[in-house]
Amino acid sequence: MQYISNFDAVFIKTIVNLSGMNRNIIAFYLIKVSKWFSLVMPIIVLFFQEQKLGLEDIFILKSAYSVAAVALEIPSGYLADVWGRKRCLVLGCILFFLGYLCYSFTGTFTAFLVAELLLGSGQTLVNGADSALLYDTVKHYGHEGDYLKYEGRITMLGNFSEAFAGIFGGLLAAVSLRYPFYAQAAVSFVGIPAACALQEFNSKGQVENPVAEILRIVKYSLFTNRHLCCNIMFSGIIGAATLMMAWFVQPVLIYLATPTSWFGIIWTALNVIVGIAAFYSDRIERKLGMNKMNMLILFTIVGGYLILAFNLTYLGLIILFFFYIVRGLATPILKGYINQLTFSEMRATVLSIRNFIIRLMFAAAAPFVGWLNDICSLKTALLTTGIIVFVPGLIFLLLSLKKD
């Protein structure tokens, strides 16, 4: 513990010595890596099986994570606005670390349930607060126009981390299925001193009635400010659609009888593509503008589902790569549009509303689409998802079109 404490102090001192904006940017990079460098994902089912857990137990654990994330999504965003984005990020990183620490040294279903609740809560506390503080940082130093550039770079780093972590996780698992969790706890710990080194901007104090204030912000975001509402809903639909496709990748590979050894390679390649696209997102957005960018995102996402449904071959996998390029563009760009329309004092709450809509839409559509896949076919499931995305997506796209 003394070693960790000394590491903490030296780490924070090193980052604090940097100028304010650079310090925050580097801290955001480290927080992103601490959350996305997922060593355990490729082997987590094998780990659960080694602990004598069945598939039903695994689904219950993942449901617990989702319940914690959905229940706390909007309240955590509001907490970041009134309590402080930095404080929420520090607490979120601590909970994330404790979640993996719990996994590392326990072996019961109850302990794993606690770990999932910690991870879900930690993830939610970071979501929204990170993008809100990033936007406040660049705005404070007069670089508001560079927000997309930095958001894109952070997104790229996250996807690169996720892509390559699987390789190292597999190597560690070859020695012991516990080793990836030990390493994951160490990686997640890095986020704590990074969050502690952040500089806070524009946070406000507590209010008398938090529930009423949250409802006021929800009402403003989804009803009063119609342009903001359309952007939030459009971003939520696209976010849910890209998340859904991530769960379609493995069924598509299984349908094509892809060798197991290629699963990790393809997954890594897709995430690398997302990262590269995110890196260039600000340049592409400047060239196309808001209206053309939104149209490109919607029609590529929907077209990806429909074309893949009618071309379930290895040639059709090329469609996935185009889909993932647009996924990399969409995340930072659509967040940027929402930030531009949002007041600083409610920014984290508004971004959390977006995340809540993504999770809610995914939770509502995923069981139905999975049922279609089981009773009909993968083609039917893909086609239906494309239609589900296209209809509301087109409506909110048309409503959000910006007049030149």
C-alpha cells in the first residue's frame, strides 16, 4: 500500500507540473486507457466457467451491470454538474478499480455480483463527466474549435486500447485465467491518480431540490430546446445501432464458419479502424458540415445493416469495415454537436441523458432482434434492425437539419 501511495503522489505531481490544458488532456488519455484496455474480455466466459458459473449466472451478472448503469446514468451526470466533474471522475475510477480488485481475489457469485455493481456504477460516473470536462477545458483555454480533435483522439486511444488488450489478455490467460484480472486491476488503478490531477472548470454548487433540477434539465433537453432534443435523440439512435452491430459481429462470423483463430484478428482490425476514423473525425466534419455529416452517418449505418443482410459472405465483411469507419466518426462528432448546444452547468447531465437513451434503446431492441435471429434467421434480424434504426433516425435527422 505504501508503494501505491508513493506511486500516486509522484504520478500526480508529474501531471500537475504540466500546463493546465495539457495536464487535463493527458489525464483524459490515461483515464480512457484505464477503462478501455480490457484484458479480461476475451477470456471472461472461460473464467466464469472455471468458477463453476453457468450461462444463466453470467447473464444475471451482466444484467446487474446494466441495471446499475441505467439507474445511475442521469443522476450521475447531474452529480457531475453540481458536485464537480473531477470528483465524479475520481470516484468513478476508484469504483472501477475496486470492481476488478473484487474479481481478482474472490470466487463466488455474490462477490462477482458486487464487482459488477461496482463496475457499472464506476463506468456511469465517468460517462458524461469526462466529455463535459474536456469541453470545458478546451473552452476555458480558448480552443473550443479543437474539441472534436481531442474527443476524436481520446476515442481513438480507447479503441486502440480495446483492440490490442485482447492479445495481451489471451497471453496472460494461457498462464492462468486469474492473471488478466490482476493486470486489469493494475491498469484500472492508473485512472485514479490521473483523475486526481485534473483541473476543474465551471462547476456549480448544490441546489435545494436535486430531483426537481434533474427533471428541469430533462425537460429542457428533450422538450424545451427542440434542436438539442433532436440531436440527443439522433445521437442515441445511432449509438444504439452501432452498439447492436458490435453484438452482430460474432454471429456473422459464426454464420460464415470463420476459424476461431480469426475472431480476435478481425475484432482487433475493426477496433483499429474505429480509432483511426475517430482521429480524423474533426477534419472530415469541417469539410462536410453538420447536415451532410449526419446524413452520411445515418445512411451508412442503415445501409450497412441492409447490405450485410443480403450479402452474408466473406465479401460482405467489407461492409463491416465501412460501418466501423462511420462508427468511429459518429461518436466524437455527435457528442460535439450536443456540447455546442448545451450550457456548461448542465453539460454532464445532458450527455448522460444521451447515454441513457442509448442504453434504453439497446435494452428494448436487443431481446426482440435476438428472438428474430433464433426463430427466423440472421438475415431477418439484420434487416429488421436496419428498419428500426432508419425510421426514427430519418425523422430526427430531418428535424435536426440546420438551416444554412
